[in-house]
Amino acid sequence: MMELRNASLQLGPNRILEAINFSVQPGESVCLVGPSGCGKTSLLRLAAGLVDISGGSVENRFACTAAVFQEPRLLPWRRMLDNIALGLKARSVPRKERLEIARELADSVGLADKYTLFPHELSGGMQQRVALARALAVGADLLLLDEPFSALDVGLRNEAQELVQRLVVDRGIASLLVTHDLTEALRLAHRVVVISGSPGHIVYEHRVDEPFASRTQSWLYEAAAHLLRQPVVNESFLYKPQSEVA
Ligand SMILES: Nc1ncnc2c1ncn2[C@@H]1O[C@H](COP(=O)(O)OP(=O)(O)OP(=O)(O)O)[C@@H](O)[C@H]1O
């Protein structure tokens, strides 16, 4: 599992996060939601070990953690299949084997006919799917996903959420997903964690007991409306950082 205990983060003069206590269990899908600037990405970076914690502790006992960011961050000079296989190369997996794994993953994210294309020949949604396949290729048991669908339009977003559900959540890969979209969180999470304030802190946690198969569009809207009726959640979504207050 991965656990943050009383974690805080200070970047330069700014106190970004404070008193963060939460964990991700094996196979669990946790979604972090909250208004822009509340520190969701910073929390993910803490979890990924990309920034140093300022107080408290972060412990990651997962065997392999991989991340997918807002931008796909593919290597422009590498073909699609080689981009998926990148992490395997770093782990010295022989070329034949890594291409086999990459092909299988390319197929599972719906890019079977695009093996030899370069990133600039792929649409934004396709590039995002390559990034997801690349993270899955290394056999991660914890995936950190930072708003991977935010740049996609509604139809593609729906498709990408379906992929994450099928390839990550249903396969029992633990995930920590940042989004500012409550319905997206409610669709994919076992647990939704709401962050707000400055410094950012956890204001609400919500376990989602509805089976994934029953989370229809109308259920999602209903569940989001229910969450937004909780005063602390409602306030957090109305919250504006001091810098944005006129
Ligand atoms: N390197 C840094 N130095 C100082 N402050 C930073 C740094 N990186 C981020 N911040 C500040 O930390 C706060 C939280 O930023 P963060 O990107 O984690 O929020 P977020 O909730 O992910 O926002 P969004 O939803 O808009 O992506 C912001 O006020 C931001 O300006």
C-alpha cells in the first residue's frame, strides 16, 4: 500500500499541502478531486516521490509505480510501439519480448493499426492511450494518473475512462487519479477524496459502494449532486484561491 501520514509540502515561500492523511490499498482506485490550485498535482508528485516532503511521511510499498500526466510526454522521434516499450527497454527486457508486450497493449488500447506511426501522426486521444499503455507495460501495481483526460473532448473522455476502468480498475491495479470532474471520479473510484483550501487539505472522503456496472450516467449525476449537497464539498468547489479573488 501507499500511505501519507500527516504529510505537508512547502514550495519556496508557499505552504501547498498540510495534514494529509490517506492511503491507497492494493487494487484500490482512489480519485482526488478539488478546485483548481488546491494542490492535487502537488499531492500526486509527493506520492510519486518527485518532490521532497516537508513534514510527515510518505511510504510506498507497491512494487512498481508508474505515472500518466496531463500531457502524454511521448518521445517524438520514437514510433508508437517503441514509445509503449520504453520502460521495458530501461529494464533491459529483450527487444523481441518488449515489442510483443507493446503490441498486445497497443491492441488493448485500440491502436492495433498504428504500430509504426510517430506521436505527431497520432491524435491527442491516441497519444494519451499510448501514455496509458506505456505505464501498463512495466507491470505497475500502482498507477498515478494526473488528469489524463482533461484535454480530451467529451466523447473521447468517455472512451478513455472506459479504458482506465477496463485495463486498470477491473484488473485490480491500484490507482490514484487526479481530476476536477466529480462525475469522472464517481465513475472510476472506490473512494473519492476531496481536497480544498490553502494550504490544501482533505475536507471530505466518500466511499463509493455502487458496483461499477451500475454506475450509469444518471446514477453519476445523482451521486455528484448528492456529494455537492454536503456543505463542505460544496464550499470547496466554490472556493477560490486568494490570488483569484478580485
Ligand atoms: N514549484 C512551485 N513553487 C511554488 N508554488 C507552486 C509550485 N508548483 C505549484 N505551486 C503552487 O501550488 C498550488 C497547488 O498547485 P497544484 O498544481 O498542485 O494544484 P492543482 O489542484 O493540481 O491545480 P489544477 O487543478 O489547476 O491543476 C498552486 O497555488 C500553485 O501555484
